[in-house]
Amino acid sequence: MTVIEASGLRKEFTVRVKSGWLRRRTRIVAAVDGIALSVERGEMVGYIGPNGAGKSTTLKMLTGVLYPSAGQVRVCGLEPVPQRTRLALRIGVVFGQRSQLWWDLPLRDSFALLRHVYAVPATEHAGRLAHCRRLLDLDAFLDVPVRQLSLGQRMRGELTAALLHGPEVLFLDEPTIGLDLVSKQAVRAFLAALGAAGDTTILLTTHDLADIERLCRRLVVIDQGRIVHDGSLDELHARYGSRRRLVVDLDEPLAAPLALPGVTVESTQANGRRITYALDGTTAAGDLVSRLVEAAALRDISVLEPDIEDVVARLYTRQAAP
Amino acid sequence: MRGDDSLAPHATGSRAPSYRAYLALAAAGFQRYATYRQATVAAVVTNSVFGFLRFAVMLAVIDAGTRTVAGYDNRQLATFVWAGQGLIGVVLLWALPEFAERIRTGDVITDLLRPIDPMSQLLAADLGRAGYAVLTRFVVPVVVGALVFDLYAPRRQVTYALFACSTLLATLVCFSCRYLVNAAAYWLLDVRGPQTAWTLTSGIFGGLYFPVWFFPDAMAIGLIVATPFPSVIQIPLDILVERGSPAVQLGLLGVQAGWVVTLLALCRWVQRRGERKLVIQGG
């Protein structure tokens, strides 16, 4: 079942630029420029892109707080903006930089209030809360007013608050921003478990690519308002020529360079005794190693997996694949 | 729904927030203010101190011959001042522009993402807050006033009921006015201007600094009927000190009710326009 469906989605903003003492020029800027996206029930999608790429704008259009300039969008079969309050009952939203909790109330009271606001039956509420308390370790600070919580504690509270009404779709806008390592891991483990259960659809925006590596099988990359990649992480690596690298330490430099298809020398150090090869997959690493053993005395080898940060940075700066 | 202890989505079906949601929001409003006891103490002390100042000024203008001013006698005037000092806290004449701040920072989108519209959320919470204020900020200045001065006690039992209704309506009028000031942030971002205008006009034309009957009668009647300001302070106090017959009192309640309907409708309209602006232009 398709839960999120968008086509030709576009959002333009009017920007006024000073062009004289009193004169202002207006310029139309497309923050989102024709996005097509289809997400099935239970999918966990990472939605990434550089600052200003249009991630939050997309999220706002999907949740019904921003009206698209053009295009169609449906979430849970509803039109987000006109049917916003109905949609609100069926989605959960966490904005890492904003709070949906009541500042002056203890977390426990915020949750009780949400139960009434979302008209959740008492047993259902109690079940979900018990689950979150266990997985997110909430008990230690359940009675502390929200304003006194640390960022990590608050974020765990925010996640719980977004899930207590049993949303079908969970939108997370940078849920790990500013968190320490332990809190990040707690949040990721919780989301991984939620994703594994398979009945909540999750759309996650983040700048922390470790979030994506840990959590999302599908990755949508947006840049300047357009989707530049929609597929798995492996497909991204394949498409943008991310390469595994093999670093070898030799007793003596090679007499003649090796010629193997798909293998290039990235760098040589220590007078040719340390060589870094880049492999595009045409030749297996094992074959390269056996050729090296034939050619010289091999002292040490190590294989470096492609780095997601690298490939995404390349994507952002629009360096084409070689 | 699956087993008790899972996060499985709620079975799709009709579900809408009921009156319980509003009661819970009101209870949260009550609790929120009850949390800050020192702030409550500071507020009632301030209101009481200013009660002495205001009453001293009023006494100075009482006509030595008739012992009345603008139709109020000494005891009515004392009640007007002291109950007025309590009423400030109940209607919350001066509040921080919190909602405007939420609009300015964009936090308002989390309000929009709830199944209840932002205005109803705030109204329910404000009524809860007013309930707490009745028990604290209203009672203390009235008791202080009663201990030190001779206050006017209503002669007709029905006055108490009318005063309670009038106070509720005054709270709604005041809420609406504050809401409109805050909602100006959808267009202005900074609401210090409207806020200052509200503080001044509500004080001068609402009966806080002095009863509106200090103005010429025609002007006073014009203010009462044609502006919402006297509905906040002047009308509830006139009802309490039994200025005019029960029929006049009922008429005053009618004026307040008219303003409540008009202003809440206006708030709703402004909120829609503001949301439209936010949702279309992106704040």
C-alpha cells in the first residue's frame, strides 16, 4: 500500500533583494522543484541533502503545514493541507529543533495530555507508553518538567510523544541533531526496532549519515530542490563510482606497474613501497592480491570500504563520476 | 491493534478529539500556573500594593459634599478598586506575547500539526489558567481590601451569579483581544506595537485606571457598547457593585456576550488568514 505519494511537487518562495536605496527586486526561488516520491507502507526512507536543498520544505508539504505551489501530494490517502487536522491523527512528527512538549509540564503529564488531544483509548496509550519507557529508558526523568530535561532526554520524550497515538507515518526532521553519542545510539536503536516491526512508515531527514547507514535501506538524495538519487546505498556507491580501496605495503617497490582492468593507482608512498589501489569492481580484490604476491614480497594489506560521507560530499558538490 | 506492548499504528477508523481534550488542556493550563508559586505570590503582592495606590487616588476625587463620584459611593469605589485588582489576574490583562513568539520562531507549526486548531488549544488552556487565578489572584486582593477598607457587599443574591457569568465573559473577551494582538505576528513578526496599544487602550477605556463613568455619560455609554475594552474590567465591576437595576445588569451581560461572539469569530477569521499566509508563503 502506498502511504506517501507525490508527483511534480514544487514550492516557490518570493525573495526580495535590495537593489537600490529604496528599490527591492523580487525573485522567485524554487525550494522544491518537481519532486516525485512514492513510499510504501513500512518503508524506512532516508531523505538527505545539503543545507537549503529543500528537505524541510518537502517535509512541511507532506505534513500539511505548507501548501505546494504545484504538483500533487497525498499522505495516508489524504490531501495534507486541506485535511491537515484529520491527517494529524494519523502521522507523527518530530522536528529536532522544535519541541512539541509542554515546557512547564512533567513529561508524564505531557503524555497524558496528548492521550486526550489525540483521543487514544486508555489501554492503547498505556501499552505504547510502556513500550517507549522500556526502549527509551524514560523512567528516570518521567516526572521532570520538560524545560529541565537535557537535549538527549527531551528528544527521547519527543519521539515518545510522536508515537503515542499510533501514527501510520512518522516524519523525523533531524532527530539526532546535537545529541551525544550515547543518546544518538539510543535513538537509532529505537528507530531500528520500530522500522523492523514493519508497520510504521518512517521518513527521516538528517545530516548524520551514520543514521542512514544504520537505519535506511532506501535513500533519497535531494539537491537544489530536485531528487538526484532514489535507491539503496549500494546503488549510490555504484552510480557515483565510490570505490573500495586496497592499501598494500611491499618490501621493495614494484619493478613494473600492474595492469588490471578496473584497478587504478590512487597514490604511492614510501618510495613506492606503499601503494593505494582503487577498485571499481571489475577485478576482484583477491585477484589483485594474488597478482601482487607474484610480483613482489607483500608485507601487509588492508581493504577500505567506500565511505558514505565521501560519496555524498561528491554528490553535493556535483563532482561527476569519473 | 496488536498486543498491549507494541507501537503498532492505531487501527484506521474514525477518531476525533472530544470535550475531554479541552478539559485536559484546561487542566494543563491550571497546572502550568500552579507550578510557579513564587510568581503567583509576586503577582498578588503587586496587585495588592497597587490597590492601595489606586484607592488613594480615587478617594482624592470623591466629592466632599455628596461623598460620591460618578455615581459611586465610597464603599462601591473601594470594591471597584479591590475587585478590579483581582480581576486583572483572572482575565490576565497583561500577558507575555507567547503565541506571537511561537509564530515568530516558527514553533507554531507544531501547534498546527495537532488535531485541534491552535486557537481552541490556547483558549482551553487560558480558561484553566483563569480558574487558577480566581482561587489565588482574585481572592487575595479582595481579602486584603476587605480587611483594610469597608467594601460594598451586593444586596441581591443574584448579583453573585451575574458577576460570575460576567467574569467568564470578560475572560473570553480579554483572551480574544490578546489573541488578536498575538496573531498580528503572522504579518508583523514583532508585536510590541499592538501590545503597547492594547495595554494603553484597555487600561484607559476599560475601566482599569478609572471607571469609564468618569468620562461624560454619552462617551461612557459609547465606549461600553461600541468597544470591547469595558467588557473586560468595567462591566463585571459595575455588575458587582450593583450599579443599575437587574435589567441593566442583564443588558450589560448581553453586551459582553455580543463582544465574545464577535471577537471569537474575528479571531477565527484572523487565524485562518494567518495560517493561510504561513502555509502559502512559508512564514
